[in-house]
Amino acid sequence: MAEMVQVFGRIGLLSFGGPAAQIALMHKELVEDRPWLDEDGFLRALSLCMLLPGPEAMQLATYAGWRQRGVAGGLLAGGLFVLPGALVIGVLVALYAAFGQLGPVQAAFTGVKAAVIVIVLQALRGVARRALKSRDAWALAGLAFLAIFALNLPFPLIIAAAAAWGYARMSGPAAPAAAPAPPAAHPLRTAATWLVLWLAPLALLSLAGPPLLAEIGWFFAWLAVVTFGGAYAVLAYMTQTVVAQFGWISTAQMIDALGLAETTPGPLILVTQFVAMLAGFLSGGPGLALAAGAVALWATFVPCFLWIFLAGPFLDRLAARPRLTAALSGVTAAVVGVILNLSLWFALHVLFARVGRLDIGPLALPWPDLASLDPTALALTALAAALAFGARWSMVPVLTLCAAVALGLNLL
């Protein structure tokens, strides 16, 4: 256990750069540097985690810890993957609440936002390379983009339709022969235990807690169930709800939240903690902010342990179902279209001060006021693209330099 604290603590502290970088780091630590997982076991676990809702890298760490020391090892590994980033997010919310509206800080955020546009495009390119390998996959990606960009359809509906299409029409990779589940698996007891742990505190908040905390808990619990394809894929749906429906924060604050979450270690879905804490601070001050952050973390990450502890013992059997891998292929293809929508949404709101809608029959397209173009944001985006795509800089240096350049321009 002491060695696990060191290894998974190091993974948690160094897990910058999104799922791809985090998975690569875990492969080095868990497969190459020590024989905790073999290559086939690592890939099977990764496939399972991509099929489950929630952050796949955090779930992969949880699975690896569970394989070593059971439930205690899974809790240790998953917790250490999230904890460093959660602590950083808490500090960033305090600084943002205190200084976020100051001119120099807002200028630095402009640089962060410009870099985020490029980071999302990088994620889009990486997912597209893996997912779009057939005509059906290209068609699903295009239809998913139109559904969320032009028709404003709910994200869960798009994911469900893509999974059904993949299950019926697409083909997944060849699967190994089925293996029996370990006799120690107790799925009903595991599901009941973790469902109670997850949802009972939220029910108590609904009965006796502040209304905002209950709203935050139930919304992020629902989000944890529909977060297929990683955080990028669900951010448009999350923004649509927390900004337009609940009115917890503004669009500008949502963009700031994503930009700051990009700078922290751990899964990007920690943006839920930032949003919850900021909403709590705006509604009731620091105490409510801390409570809201704790509720968001609980609602978001407890189900990750539920999925892994429930499905982990049956991994070999699940991996032998080609139809399930085909459904995953459909979801991943649709995620490409959703990420494209996200990249356009961020680009429009960062580069233009005013963004309206253009109605064409049943379509309602986001449409910017061209006169409101921000030339500084455009130049910073071009700088971020040159560094990321041309010079191949990693994410954190790009974010740091763009923020520093934006701050310098503001001071000048």
C-alpha cells in the first residue's frame, strides 16, 4: 500500500494534458515500469472504462488499484487521481472570486481562453483519428454535430441514438473468448451499497439542505450518468443547463471555469467542482462555496467507483461481447461531432463579444456579430495554434505563455 500511495500519488500530481496524456502516463507507470498490469489487461481495462460513463482515466486508475488491493486499493488510486486537482481548483475559485473581475486577471484569462480553443481542437483531431474509420462513423459524427449545433437536441438523446446505431449497424473489433466471472463477485450487493452511498446524501440535502446544494447534487449526479466520451463531449450540455436553465453562472464565467480547469492535474470533469463552488460563492459566500464543491465532487466521482467495482470482476466476460464494442464505436463517432460543436461554441464566444442566433427554418445557428471581433483574442489564438500544432508544445506551457502574453499586452 505504501508503494501504491507513491505511484498513484505521482500519477495524480502529473496528470496534466487530458485523458490521452493521463493514459500514457499510467501505461508507463503500471505496465512498463512495474508488472501491475500486462499489456492485454491494460487495453481491456481501458476499453471498459471508455464504455462506462465518467472520466475514463480516473476509472482506469481505480481499476488498476482494485486489481492490486481490492476495494481499498481502488479507493486509494481513484482518490489520489482526483485529490490534487480538486485542491488546486479550490484555490483557483478563491482567487477567481477575489480577483477575477480585475483588468489584468481578465486579460490573462483571455490568453487562457484562446489556448483552450486550440486544446479542444487537438482533442477533436485525436478522437477523430481513432473513431472515424468507416462511412457509418463519418455519418454519425456529422449527424451528431448538426443535432447539437443546429437543432439544439439534448446530449443524452444523441448518445443513446449513436449507441443504438452502432449496436445495430457497425462492427467492433474481434473479442476474445468469454471468461467466467470470478466467484467472489457480488454484483447486487455492490450495486446496492454504492447506490446508497452515492444517492442517500443527495436525498438528505433535498429534505433538509439548502435548495442550491440539492440542485447541484442531483444535476451533477445525472451528469455523471450521461458523461460518455469524456468531459469535452458533455460540456456543451452542461453549459446549456447551468447557464441557460439554472442561471448559476454566466457564459463568460463558464469559459473561465473550463480554462482554469485545463491548468490543473486530474480529470477535466473537475470543472463541475469549479462551477459548483462559484455558484455557491455567488449565492451565499465562502461557506456555501465549500459545501457546493464537496457536493459536486461527491455526485461526480462516487459513481466512478460504483461502475468499476461493479463491472471490474466481469471485465473478461464484457470484453467478449462484440456488440458492446460496436455500440462504443458508435458513441465515439458521435463524440467527434459533439466536440466539433464545443470547439465552435468556444471560438465564437472568445473571439466575438456578441453572439446571436440565425434562424433558418427549423435550424437555429449561432451567429456572431462580425463587428464585435476581438483582434487580441484572434492573435492569441493564432499564437496558441502555432505553439501547439507547429512547435508541438505541451498544454501547460501553451496556456502559461498565452496568459503571460495577454497580461503583458494589457499592462502595456
